[in-house]
Amino acid sequence: MKKICVLGAGTMGSGIAQAFAVKGYEVILRDIKDEFVERGLNVINKSLSKLVTKGKMEEAKKEEILSNITGTVDLNMAADCDLVVEAA
């Protein structure tokens, strides 16, 4: 399993996406509106930034994790995923 799609970029969906990305999976974070996707990505960024500030994570690791996540409104991006998680 390499690629995971999380449907829903809210609190639960962004948390699930972050957990998979931390483990090194390629993650597609999908929602119905760009603003929802951006909000979810911002939540993940803030969460990881807190870990960096506390000295629990290096900035380079944060950037690596964020690079594992792609936000989209295109449901077709889920087609080649190995796992799809519904969190809407």
C-alpha cells in the first residue's frame, strides 16, 4: 500500500491524512470545495509547526510530511489509490 485518499478535509479527515503522511504514505486529501481543502491543509501545517516549535520535529521532517499530501477537489484522483478513507 503506497497511496491513500482521504475523502473529507475537516477535523477528522485532516487528522487521518496527517497520520498517514507521517508514516510516509502518499496522501490525497479531497473535499468538495477548495476552501475546505485549504483549511484542512492549514490545520495539518499548524499541527506540524507546533511540533517543530516544541523541538519534537525538525523543520525538514515537517516539509517532507507536507510534501506527502496533495489537496484536491477532483474525485478522479482517488481512482489509483490503494485505500480510500471516507471522513466526510
